[in-house]
Amino acid sequence: MAYRPTRLRTRQTYSWIGKPLDRKLHYQTYKEMSVKIEGRLPEIDLQVGQFVLIEGDDDENPYVAKLVELFEDDFEPYSKKRARVQWFIRFCEVPVCKQHLLGRKPDAQEIFWYDYPACNSNINAETIIGHVQVVALAPDEVIPMDLKNEKTFFVKLSWNEKKFKPLPPELFAQLDKLQESNPRCQKSMEAKTKSTESPSWTTAEHVVKRIESRHSTSKSRQTPSHPVTPRARKRLELSSFPRTHNTRISQQTSWALLESPGRMKRKVAFSEITSPSKRPQPDGPQNSSAALKTPEKAGEIQQCWAEDDKKASPDGCMILRTRVPALKTTETSEERTFTPVRGGQKSLVVPSVILKPENIKKREAKEPVQDEATSTPRPRIRRKSSLLTLNRIRQQLRFLGNSKSDQEDEEFLPVAEISDSDSEEEEASTPPLPRRTPSSVSRNLRSSMKSSLQTPSKTPKKTPEPRTPRHATPRIRSRNLAAQEPANVLEEARLRLHVSAVPASLPCREQEFQDIYNFVESKLLDHTGGCMYISGVPGTGKTATVHEVIRCLQQASQANDVPPFQYIEVNGMKLTEPHQVYVQILQKLTGHRATAHHAAELLAKRFHTRGSSQETTVLLVDELDLLWTQKQDVMYNLFDWPTHKEARLVVLTIANTMDLPERIMMNRVSSRLGLTRMSFQPYTHSQLQQILVSRLKHLKAFEDDAIQLVARKVAALSGDARRCLDICRRATEICEFSCQKPDSPGLVTTAHLLEAVEEMFSSSYITAIKNSSVLEQSFLRAILAEFRRSGLEEATFQQVYTQHVALCRMEGLPYPTMSETMAVCSHLGSCRLLLVEPSRNDLLLRVRLNVSQDDVLYALKEE
Amino acid sequence: MSSRKSKSNNLIQAEYLSQVQRILRERFCHQSPHSNLFGVQAQYKHLIELLKRTAIHGESNSVLIVGPRGSGKTMLINHALKELMEVEEVSENVLQVHLNGLLQINDKIALKEITRQLNLENVVGDKVFGSFAENLSFLLEALKKGDRTSSCPVIFILDEFDLFAHHKNQTLLYNLFDISQSAQTPVAVIGLTCRLSLSEDRNVRDVLQKHFNVSKSLRSLHTLLMLALNRVTPSHPFMTAADLMEANQLCSMDSKANIVHGLSVLEICLIIAMKHLNDIYEEEPFNFQMVYNEFQKFVQRKAHSVYNFEKPVVMKAFEHLQQLELIRPMERTSVNAQREYQLMKLLLDNTQIMNALQKYPNCPTDVRQWATSSLSWL
């Protein structure tokens, strides 16, 4: 793209402009920086408050953000030049499942204010690519279409991972002002920055409250706080507390105080202890209920931290040792310890901790708490002390994540590659779409934490490691040249007749459509669940109809006619094993990944507990018969969940056979399936004709008789619409082939269609026999003669050979040797014209015909 | 002088000849895509049109090429792909995946192979990571993301297609055909098989539309020509009809008759005895004792012409015949039965025996007479 300098080839140098505005130990703030690109003259000046493009996963679509602060941090291992940004998000970065929430088609240059406080806004300044212009628009304004350059983006709405909202007025005003005002006026800039940060701040506090309440409700002990490290401090700022010079200084001092001989030791210890997390942990708790347990675990951690501290650090955090796992005492002792840094920045002082290898598990186990908290903030009662503690826990977590040294990279890469463990899998895959995993930017707090825990290659680093497969984005290379559009009528017709072309409406299935629609709609309106079984032979439009129903319902829910619902689709044929269905459902429902067994538990818990989801879930299970297992537990569960009142689950199942419930299901399973059945009858010839006509609307490519012919032919045989379409498609090919002028091919006539039908339905055996060699034909004759002689449908090779020799003599053919005849026989066997035993039986091998004798006679007579 | 000249001429000629031989051998042995397509032009045109539509228009297609072994299926598809790749706008746009049912014996391996050949992102080096289920969902998602106009068409070539149909649930085939029938990444699935009954297999949708049929094996023709070619020498510079006849004879030679030619007289006698037993008992199995008795009868009558071997010697000859697989023990005979009484069957036809005897060198007249009729002594 035009605005993307070829970063891979040219070197860029980043340098500060001007003196640091604000200087602290290891930390200086700047207001401007310049980027010099080798071989290009004008340097790019980056100033605080400007909008910039930031290098990301996708070279075509770099991230858009607003510079909030530029600073240099000596503690960053890879790049000391850092920047703090406010993110904007592109539509394509919104998770696919949420994209529909927008309710309209996004404009090409439209971006959204990313109002998601849990997102890491601290980035490596050297990933900034260049300027970009962002224009704020009122929600009702139309995005100007006369775009002269691609560098302009428009922002109308904000996105907070849950819904799209119009920009808050003050923010809008500020953005609006920004694009006109000179970005050099630093004062106003700072004011803006503050105001932009404020909303995120409040939400972050929600988060804290949430965690806190969890802790207090579960009556757990508190986790001790530990000395902060500079990196942990840096993260702190983005979380919830307003930055002031004061805090920083006090941090600094507290750090300096705690910087003790023990620290180095601890660092070493970290690099050792973190590696055991490679071990698969089969039972990492992952959902809310599991999270409730975690505080106890945290307490355990604390205990062993204390133990470790005894050994490791004879310094300031010694006091931890005395900690008893009781809430009150912990608090008091803590207060005492950190009196010098009381006040607003209490929480900033977190003693460092040492984990013993066996406790890593616990530490990881705690993370879901955070997930929960960050994703669903909910105001609750708040106690100051526990808030404090919780903050500390968070900081510890972050600190732990950060303190990973990069020599562990090699060790850690395989973790994500080979691990099958639940927790890791989940973690690696949780952030659904807007996963900012560029070389240096990690946007989600969640993902940043995890990536630092699990895959350190995600932490700031210039050279990207080979990506772990789990983070790979599944995509087929896109084509270099655009696909050609159909040039003539026949090609257009072929395109429309292709099975993949989705018709605007489904003719001839109105009744079925209405039934399914009513069923699902009623369940949605009543907030209940239910099952429906849909059967029909292949190609009768079952899946297409259900898809259509869902599409209509989704439209209706956007118009608020029906309550919103979540739609999930699984296909039995697309699973390697029936139990994998749980994995797929869970992943589509929550984005989490787990093993089949664990996923089943999580789903059961989800559907059995009240209020876990406010929305109804509509689940489509295609090819149900493939989910059959010996125990039938998969089917049982699928039909059992909707019977729970809290589940709010509507299950639509599709299979081919009408009597599947009776035939293969146990009574207890089929009873739960209920009585809502629907059977799709094969299409009649008039329906098939109607389908073809509707597909070829306004396109004169077929003679009317021809369409009728194919409709009747197919209806007489199977009523499979797919086959009908295929035949028509083949007929267009034949037509094109026969008329040599490609520009003006005539209509597809009945003759062409007949040829196609012939091709499709003709027996391949007869053609094969007709085209086989003389010796093969004579051998087939010999088989027939031998069958007639013996009156059996089976003969040994020797018997047939005798007949064969006699026949050849009669017909004047050269004498066939045994070896030759054997070769002929095995050849026919490989075509499955004959069924033969393995040829080691030699003369005694038994031969059977795989075709009816009449067919053979017919084929042989033709000559 | 002149003789020397002719000699050098001869040498040059010989060199040329050997070169011609080499070129011809190469043509016969390698399936070069340059060779002409005789008899399958129509099918070829059809196939290439279809592939072009996938490559250029992004239309999904599926073809099954059916034909007996050696009928040029692989050559046809190779030829078509080569021509397709020569089209400039196609060559950069098309991805190819080659699978063989004999190599990818289950869907798990096949999936890994597809992922590797498509060079998707979960490939690191040559290895594909993740479990079977992960691979499947990854691949499906990858293919699902594409659409007709923007993503690269993928051509799947499944050799020994029938073997893929034996995989559990036919997961791979279902999904490939499902992709080809829905608005996802455009694919062309080309199956090559020699089995005709495939379309009856359950579950695979009836998208297998086109059957190509090419008669008679090209490979055997090539072997025949190779044999004839080997007879070309400087003194005999052109292939003649006689050469071809001889080559044909070599090709169609009865392998068992050749073995019979190398047998000893005693063994021949045993075979003749077995033949008579077969005649008498109508293909019922026999054992050694029966054969020995029959042989004894013959020896007693013609004592002067045939040496009367001891029983262990005859037994040895009998076992030799078994080793040559000219006779074969019946199935399901107990192993611990005495060897003399183990039931056997002859794996030679009467006509074969008679033909072999006629060509057998130095065959005693009595034996020959005995062979024609068991009652010849009367």
C-alpha cells in the first residue's frame, strides 16, 4: 500500500527531538520524535497527539492509534523508546462473531475508537510507521466518498468489545478540534490526553471492584504484595491509577529501597521456576465457577512464596514470612510494612515474589479471574483493603509475566506447539480476533500477560520469532490476479447454477421454512429451549433452509423483533471424532479452547447454571448420524441440555434418514429429542423446474423444454437438486463445446441436456466393457459360458480358462497362454468388473462377475 | 582402405543407433508429458477447460477420471496441468495439492500433507503441528475464509482415489466436496482411479460427474516395443515384423510352461500321474501316496524304460514340485498330518502339461505316451 514504507528493506532511525520534558531515573518523557528513513529525505516528525500507523500483524492494515505519550524507559530490554497510545480499531479487527453488532456495512476507511481499558497501550516507539489522518464524524454524518488519499480514516463510533457506541460528546469535540488545531500546542494536548483517559479509568476501576468482590465473597485470604519492579510499574500506569510525578518518584524510591542483593538471586530463580509451566496442566480452571476457587490457591501461593523468601531474600520483604493465611493479619501486616508509601500509591509497591515450580500451576490458574474481570466489569460493593490486595495480585501477575528473560524463548516456543493442556490451550487461544500480536505491540492486557507468560516471543522484540502454530491465522494465499467475471450468457448461467451460489430465496420450501422459523422464533420469544429433528435425502435443501431461517432471524433480532441470540453451527462430517463436537461448540460459544472431555464439562456447567448467558443459543448440528457413539453420550448431551430451563438452548439437528431416532438412538436419547420432527421430501419435477427457473431468472440460456426435461429426469431418479444443477452446468459446457464460436453460443437445447444426462447416469461398466480389449471381452464371454455350464454364479479360474481356450480356438484367436489370461483376469479385477480372490490362489482362484450377466451380454453384443 | 572406411562408418552408425535406442527407450519408459494424446483429445480438452475455469473464474469443480491401469490417466492430468501452468495468468494463481491413496493411507496423514503442501501458517519447516482435530478445523477454516474472487484456487489431485473412499467416515472427501459445493475457496478436485464402482460408495456426493475411459494399456505396449527395440543392432538396423512377433511371444509367454521345461523326468512323471488322478477323480484333491501308487503302476508296466526310484527320492521330487508352486496343499489341512497324506492340488492345466511335454527335450517316448492316455499300456 502506498502509505506503508517498505520497512523490511529500508532502515529507519528513530531519534528524540528536543530535551526531555520530564526526567526521572531511567525514565524521560518527550514530546516529539523524528523518524529518518534511509534513502528518503524528509524525516517524519512524530508528536504527541498525532495519529499514527503502527506496525502490526497485517502489513496491509497497520494499526491506527493516537500518540498519547512518548518516553524513554531504560528498563525496557529491547527498545528504550516507548510510546503510549490510544488505539483505534478497524472493522476487520472486530471479532467476526461481533461484527454484526454494527448493524450496517462499515465504510472502507472507517475505524472505531477502542474503548477497552484492558488493552495494553504501551508500545515500542520504533514500530510506528508514519502519520495518518483521522477525522471524527458525528454518527449521522456520511463519510465523504471522494477520498483522495488512503491516509484518512474516519471515526464515528467507539467499540468496547461489547458493543458499538457513539463517541462521547467531549471526546468527539476533542478529536474534532484536534484535526484542525496545530498539534504543536502541547498544553491543549495534555488536557486532551487526560480527558481521553478518564473513561477507561473508570472502567478499570470496575474491574478492580469486581475482583475485589470475588475475593471478599469467597472469604479468602489475601495474597501478599511484593516489591515492584520497574516493568511492573510501567504496566501499572495503564491499569487504573492516574499517573503523577509523585507516584513515580515514590515508586522509584521504593524500588531503590528494595533493590537489594536478594534481587538478582530472585531473578535467577524466576528464570528457573517459570520453565516448569511447560508441563501440561490438565485441569486448569477456566470459567467463572472455577475462578471462585482461585483465591484459596492464591493463598497457597502466598505460603510458599513466604517459604521461599526465607531462603532467598534476607531483605525488606522478609516480613512476608510472618504472614499467616488469615485475612485480617495479612492486611495489618501489610499496612505496617509499607507505611512510607502510603496514600494513593500504596498499591504500587509490590514486593517481588518467588514461585516454586509446583506453584506455577496455581499462578496460571488465577488468570481466569482476570479474564473474567476484565471482560465483564460489574459494579459491586467495594472494600478498600481488598481492592488494594487485588491490585497487588494483578501487579504480581504482570510482574511475573514480565520478568521472564528472553533466553527462555527457545524453551517456551515448544510449549505452545505441543501442549495439549487445557489451560495453556485456552490461554493461547482466548483473545479471539483483535489480537494484537505484532513484533512489539500487544494490545490486550490479557493477551499481553499471557504471551509474556507463555510465549515470550510476543514481548517487545524487533525480530519476530517463527510464529507458533497456535497463533497462526488460517488463510489460503490470495490470488494475484482478480478472478475473471463471466463473459457470456453461458458462463453467467454456469455461475448461477453452481451449487455454491446462494440463491436469494429458496423456492418450494416455503412451508418448511415457515415451520422452522416459527419453532425457533417461539423459543426465542419464550426464552426456552428445544430440539428439532430435520430429515431428508441429500440435496433437498435442509441445510440451506435452516441457514435462511437463521439469516432472517438475525435480521429480525437486529430490528428488535426477536431477542438477540447466538448462532452456532457444527457438522458431524467435519469432526474427526464425535466428542470433538464439544470442543467446537465451546470454541464458537466462548472462544476458549479445551480438550473434549473438559469442554463437555464446561458446556454442561454453562447450560445447567442459571444466568450464565442472557442470550438464547441456537445450535445447528448437521449430519447428526455421525455423532453416534457406543454410549451415545454425545447425542444424549445435545438433547439433554435444552431440557434445562436455564440453558436457553435451541438445537436443530439434520440427518438423512427419517427414522434415525428410532433406528440408532436409545430410548432415553430419542425421548429427549422430542417429537418435533420435520421431513424434507425429495423435490418433484415441477419444484425442480421452479428452482432452475428462479436461478436463471432474466437469463436466457436454456430452452424451456430443456429445463423441463432435466427436472423430470432427476425427479424420476432422486429428486436431488444438486444433481439437477450439476447436469445443467454440464449441459452448458457441452453447449459451449459444440458451438465453436465462443462469443455467441446458442441456447442450451434438449440435445445438450440429454447428452449430459446420459453422461451422468450411464453405467460406467458398460462403457468399460465396450472399450476393453479383445482378450478381455473373450474372457468375459468365457465366464458367462462357464456360469451357464455349471449353473453357478462362481467359477474357478481354471474352469474359465478352459472355456477361454475353447472360445479363442472357435474365434480364430491365437492360443492364450495361462500367464496372459491371468493378467487379463487381474486387470478386470482391478477395475472391479470382476470380483476375484487374491491371485496367489493361482488356478484355483474364484471369479465372480460384479456386473449383471445381462449387462455383460448387452455390452458384448453391441459390436 | 575402403574396408577401414566402412568400418568407421559402421562405428558411427552403431553410435547413432545406440543413441536412437536410448531416445526411444526414454520415451517408452518415462511418462513424458510431451507425448501425444491419442484417443483422449476430447477428454483432454474437457479437462483443461474445467481446470481453466477453476483457475481463471474461480469456479469450483470436481472430476473423476476413471480408466483401467495403464490407460494414461496420470499422463492426461500431468499434460493438462503442464499446459495450464504455461498460461501466465494461471501459473501464479493456482495452488496444487497432490495426494496418493497409497501414500496417504488415512485422513490424518492426508491432512498433514495438504497443510504442508499449501504451506499454511501452522507449518514450521517441514513439520505440521497440532492434533488431527486441530489440523482439520484449521484447514477447514483456512479454506472457508476464502471466496470465489479473492483467494487462490486450489487444485487437489487425488491419485488412487478409491483408497480415499475407504477412510473412516470419508471425512476428507466429504469436506473437499463440501468446499467445492459452497462459496468458499475455489477448489478443483480431480480423482484418478481404476475402479468403476466408486460412485456407488455411500456418502460421497454424486459430484463425480465425468468418466473417462481409455481402452487398453499403454504400458504393455511400451514393454512390447522396448523388447523389440532391444533387438536392433547395426547389422539389423530396423525393427521388423518378426522382431515384434518375437517380442510379443516373450511378453505372452507362459511362465509355468517354462518351469516345466526345466523339470527332471521323475518330476514330469509325477505331474503326469497327478494329471491322470485329476482326470479320474474330477478335480478332487490328491495326496502323495496316491501319486506314488499311480507312478508305481506306470513303472511296473514299463520297467525297462523308467528307473524305479525309491520312495524317499520320489517324496523329495514331490516336495520340489511343491516348492515350485506347481502343486499346492489344500487349505485347512492340519499341519501335523503325515506329509504323505496331505491333500494337494495341481496348479497346472491339462493343456499346459501337454504343451510343455511337447517341447520337453529328450522326453522318453513311453512317458509321452503315458501322458496322452492313462490307458496307453493296454
